[in-house]
Amino acid sequence: MPTVTVLPADIAMETQPGETLLGAAQRLGYTWPTVCGGEGQCRTCYAVIEQGEDALSPVTALEEEASPALAIVARRAGKPVRLACQAVPTGDITVQRSGVRKS
């Protein structure tokens, strides 16, 4: 199973096949910043991809729609950004997302 490391909290989450970053966090009892609850509408759940961009599912249509907003974050971070409610890990990755914590 892929492992997602979430910084700065240094949380390691094992994901299930087909499970999004947000879905794994919720299943394991973590809160992840979101307003829409994982519907891909609010763009609040974004994650900066520190390592393993190639180990994520392809960008979804909802992420394409969000690309102007995500591009601002990506420019500031200097790294790719994905929506945690859409991105499915296929291998080990490391992401940066403040506000992720145990519920």
C-alpha cells in the first residue's frame, strides 16, 4: 500500500487502493482542511507535492477547473499542487499541507 507523508506534521498514512489523500486522512481519523467535504468545489484541500508527483493519479477534470487557483499556490511553493480530494496515490509520496492533524 502506498504511504503518504504529510508535512509539517510528519504524519505517515497508508492508503487503500483507489483512495484519495483526503479519504485516507479521514479514514485514519485526521482532519484535513476542506470546506466542501471532498467534492472538489472549494479548492481548500490542496496539497503541495514535495516528492512523488509521478506516483499520483492523473489530474481530474475538477482539478483542471481549479487550475487557475492552484497555479497561484504552485507558483508560491515552486512545486506542483493537487487537490487532496481528487489525487489518488499509486506509490509513496510526500506532501506539504498545514492544518492536517488527528481529530
